[in-house]
Amino acid sequence: MTANFWHFAYIIAAFCTVLSIKWLNSPVTARRGVRAGEIGMLFAIIGTLLRHEVVTFEWIFAGFLLGAAIGAPLALKMPMTSVPQFTALSHAFGALAAALVGTAEYYRLGAHITAFTGAALVVETLLGYLTFTASVMAFGKLQELVPTRPMTYRGQNLVNLALLAAAAAIGVWVVTGAAPAWAFPAFSALALVFGVLLILPIGGGDMPTVIALLNSYAGMAAAAMGFALDNKLLIIAGALNAASGFILSVVMCKAMNRSFTNVLFGAFGQVAPGAAAKAAARPVRSATAEDAAEILSAARNVIIVPGYGMAVAQAQHKLRELTDQLVKRNVDVQFAIHPVAGRMPGHMNVLLAEADIPYDRLHEMDDINAEFAEADVALVIGANDVVNPAARHDKTSPIYGMPILDVDKARTVMVIKRSLNPGFAGIDNELYYHDNTLMLFGDAKAFVSEIVKALPVAAAA
């Protein structure tokens, strides 16, 4: 019975993984998708523990305790605004696990390793180690532990490609079985260094796309590990992870109208020379919370555009209070979500759902863009480049051609932002200087709270 149960457990695990990815496509079924993923992982662990190769549980139990001691506090204490960072760390741990298993298997087999198994182990360790250090670097940039702006130097791309080529060449040497003892450690070290250098020229704003790509790399490492260990579940789950991560990164690149090469090698996000000075020199119209409350109370329909600034300020709950007050005054309130708003696709949806804002008020860019021309007010909270009209007409702009939310077409545009500093693209936002735009300078949470307090007074007047 036990000998056959792990086969059954693996089938259930694979089935749950597929369902999880399917259900995570929609906010309505996302919670169900998470549960399916958890159940699938539970069956995968149980099935693995029941395999005949497992002869003792002492080290497994020790690893379980260590992993729980690290993972549980991270999951419980990590705020929703830091989900991208947490995702990067998860990829780092998963990739490191795959790389370490590959390293252990390489030394365990020694001279008895076959060409096929050796090739699988080389792919597994190469992708595992570079994904580990790259994911740690991505976490550092998102958490602002390292500079978020691209770090570049002359000939950087050539150096990176040469390093990867050297690692691949040593990997082929290792597979042939003729490599000396130092070859595999050198191969592993080159992969680790390449992961760091890969992330240096990428700006913090592009980290979400890179994280999705690293997710794909981690999946390929897991699939390669499955071939090396003859584990069909790892092959299935790894392939699904690799495919979904790649598709997600393609979707994000399309949403920004940019290519993979531009994301990985374009050093996108460097502040344009004089951008800050140019912004300071141009006049803007600003308003107080009382002014904003008066305009909102007189509106018939309002479209709110959340961005990363809302996430950082954790203003979603105050935004729910504002929405409730406006709805009580018969104001039609809708939310426009850009595909890459915040840090990851779905990031804004998750934060707004956390504040119990109904799903039917959240609309994708393509579905709501035509509604801005009829909106009395477009309230932008912490978004920047995804609402910059320069993307439509300025062919010299680095964001030219990027699909944006057409907030500038609303009768009145109000933007809550701390300052006029440029966003991750490093360019000034011309929306701030339009005649129909009012700048509401301040912390998003504090400013929305002030508007909520001022609304009853404005409505009474």
C-alpha cells in the first residue's frame, strides 16, 4: 500500500498545481487557488517522504524545523506591500535548494554519473545558483538595501555574457567526465557571480519583470532536478512554474511596450539629466484636502488610479473609507488598474481586496480607458509613469508606446504624490502640468484621511 501511495500522492499534487495556477488568474478564485496549491504541496511532501529512497527522517525533521523557523515569521510579519520582495526571497530559497541538491547528487554519483544525468545536474546547478544570487539582489533592490537605480559600466553586457559563456563551457567539460576536481566549484562560483552581475544594470522599477523571469529560471532548475532524480512530479511542477513565469514576464513586457533585452540590458530607470530641475522650474496647480473634498462631493463619477505610492503608504484602508463616503453620496466610484501598477501584476488588486473594496469596482486598463473622457474626476494615488501622457506622443521619451491609463482625459485630475520627483523611468511626468490637473502634495494615507474628514463639511456646504 505504502509503495504505491506516493504515486497517487504525486498525481494529486500535480493536479492541484494545475488548478492552483488556473484559479490564481482571477481575484474571485485566487483564495481557492492558494488553497489548492497548499494541498498540492502537502501531498507532494507526503509522497516524497513515503518513497523507498528515504531511509531515515532525522535530517529531514531538522530541515523541517529550520525551514518553519525561517518561513513562518516571514509569512506572518511580511506586509502586503512587500509581497514582491517576499516573492524574490521565495525564488532565492527554492533555487538554492535545487542547486544544493544538484551539487550533492554530483558528488554522490562521482565517476558513475551518466552523460544525461550530468547534463541535467549542470543545468540544474547553473540555473539554481544564478537564480539564487539574482533573486537576493532583486530583494535588495526592492527593499532598497542596495541602490535601486541601474549600476552600469563600459562593456558590462560583454563581461556578463563572457562570464555566462565561461560557466557553460566548464559545465560542458564537467559533463564529459574529464574535468579536474576544481572545475565544478569554479562552475558554481561563476554561476553565483553571474546572478549578481545580471541584476546590477536593472532598475528597481523593472524588478517585477525580472522576478517573473527568475521564477521561470527556478522552475527550469526544478524540472532539470526532476530529470536528474527521475522524479516526475518535479518535472511537471518545474515545467509549469517555468512556463507560467515566462508567460507572466512576457505579459509585463507587453504592458510596458518593451522587450526582454531592453529590460535585462537597457539600464532602464536612470534619472534623465536635469529631470528634477526641470520639474521644479515648471508651474503646477496644487490644492488642499478641503479643495479635493469639495470637488469630489460635487462629482457624479470618479475613477481612482492606485499605484505604488498607495502601497508604500498603506493607504488602501483609508481609500475604502473614502469610497464608502462617496458611494453614500451617490457618486459612482470605479478603480482603474494598470497591468504593472505597483510592483507586480495583481498587486493593486490584492491590496484593494485586503481593504474589502468590491471586485466589481476594479477594472483593467483596456476595459476602463474609454470611461475617463466621461469621468468628472480621476484621482491618481501614487502612480507615475503609467499615467504619463508622454507615452502617447513623445517619440524621444523612453516610455513612448507604453500603454497608459488615459487619466488626462477626465474633466479634473487630482494627483496625490509626495513631490514632483520622477518615477522609475527617470523622466518628468507632463500630466502634472496640465491645466486640468491639481497636485495634492503629501503622504497618500495622510492625505486621503484628510479628504475623508473634510467630505462631510464639503457635502453640507
